[in-house]
Amino acid sequence: MAFVIEERAVVVPGGERWTGPIAGALRFGYLAGACVVGAARVELAFQRGGRGAAADKFQQIAQEFCDIFGVRVEVAGRLDPAAREVRVSNHTSYLDILVLNAAGAGRFLSMKQVRGWALVGRVAEHIGTVFVDRDSTDGRAQGLKALHRAVATPGTPIVVFPEGRTSKQGVRPFARGAFSAARSARLPVRPLALIYSDRAQAAWVDQQPLLQHVWSRLSGPELRCVIRVLEPIESDAQTSEALASESHRLVSRELASHAPS
């Protein structure tokens, strides 16, 4: 298993990862089965214990998927699963969702279209994902209201990618919605910096076909992703614009400071 959580993460070397088309084909078959079985495991957990049980089960599954995709996850800092806070992260790839779920980072904000995806949509609903329609003004307004309700409800933290879409270099400007919700609920904002050992290999951007990127990961070498947990920012004394700007500055600084040489 390629997963490490510690206050200060220390890498324990694992076995060498096989690469190439044969290894990729074997992993592809395993991944297909794991998707179906994983969805069934989450469904069963939800029926037996509700959203909390489903989220716990999906955390285990996300760890397994990180292993399949060859992503070694480390957490530098502490992610309290019960903390009442809004967590904001830079966004590089669909892998980010697996990485953060594997670490138990919290519930996610996601585009509405995900709800209709086979297997994925039902799993996302069961683990408490907040869906937002970004394609219309009314949809965005309703999504923002849903985000405000989710943030105000005691439970697991909310995780948002305020860039709105993935980026390969730097950090795109942060949208203000999550920060407005944090201010309304008087909750702190905690920036998270996801730092991949090879961001170019991790990145899923520029309309690249999903299966093409999945294949590159299944047949490619291991990646390391460190989740750097930054200090929270109190929201009650700042505007949403100031919160977004400060969070963006801190995440950008971490990426620049810890980028692989």
C-alpha cells in the first residue's frame, strides 16, 4: 500500500513498480473490477450506516485506488476529520480527489454533471458530495446556497477546489464562493497544497481524453503526492476577496517552495 500519514511524513520505500503496456493492461483489468466492487461496497456501507459509513468505506477504497494508479500519498501536517473548517486546495487532476479522500480530508464540492456519471455519481452522493451547476447563473446561485448549508451543518470538513478546473502550472485565481460560505458560517479556511513529484505526469488538463491519462498512469512509474496542511485562516475579520487572495498566496508559495528540482 502506497499510503503514509504522519505529522511529518517519512517515506518508507516500497517495492519497485512494474511499468509498460503489460503492467498497464493488467492494472486496467483490475481497475475495472475494482470500480464495480468498490461502488457495491460503498452502497452496502451506506445502506447499513448512512453517509458516515459510506465515507469511511470510500476512504479505504481511495487508498486502494491510489495504489493502482501508482500514487504514493503522504500528509505533512494533521487533517482532523472532525474539524469544522473549509479546506481549499490547488487542483491538478482527478487524482487529487483520490488523494484527498484517501487522507480523509472531508466532503467535496463537485460539478453537477458528476451526479450522472455511471457508478461515480451514486458513490459521490452517498459520501456527501455537494453538487454545483456551473453552467447557469441560477444553477451557480443554488449551488452556492447548497454550499452554505453544507458548511453550516456540523460534521466533516468541506473540501473545495476554488480554481474551478485543473491546472498544470502555477495556481489559477481562486473563486470567492467557498470563502463567502466560510465567512457566513464563521468557520476558518485551511489551505492545502498538493505537491506531486512530477506534476506534468499527474496533470489532467487541456481536454486530454480521460482514458488516455488513465492509461499513462496505469502503465507509468510511481508518483509521490504530499498534502501539505497549512495553518488555518480565521474568516470572520476578512472579506471573501481577502480570504481568497491570502489562501491563493499561501498555496502558491508552498508549490514554489517544495516543487521538485
